[in-house]
Amino acid sequence: MAKKTFESALRRLEQITEELEQGEPSLDQGLKKFDEGIELVKFCNTKLEEARHKVELLLRQNDSLTSVDFDREDNGDQDLSA
């Protein structure tokens, strides 16, 4: 069995979303897919949190850069040049 990655989990989550949008699965099938999706979201969130911590650590290790908190409402337009 291949190791689960963020990218593979995200692809599967997209696939589940498409399946639920296109078809009309039974209630039991829909709930199983929904449950799988929830687990994939948790996995992806964990991976993103790990990446955030690594970025903060790298920024702290380089004296010329400063750690910048991620703003959840920010669209990524923040200028990070120091």
C-alpha cells in the first residue's frame, strides 16, 4: 500500500465530492463517503499544520527573516519580504 500524501488525500477528497455531487448514492453509501471525506480533511489539516510549523522554524533559524503568523482570513497577498 502506498504512503498517503497530502496530494493524494486531496485528490481523493475531490473525487468523493464529485461522486456525491453527480450521483445519488444510497444513504449508507453517502454516509460512508462523507465519513471518509472527514478523515481526509483531518489528515490534510494535520499536514498543513506540520508544514506551517516547519516554515516558522525555518524563519526563526535565519536571523535575517522574522516569523510571520498566518492570518486565516488573509488571501496570501501579504508581502513577506523583509
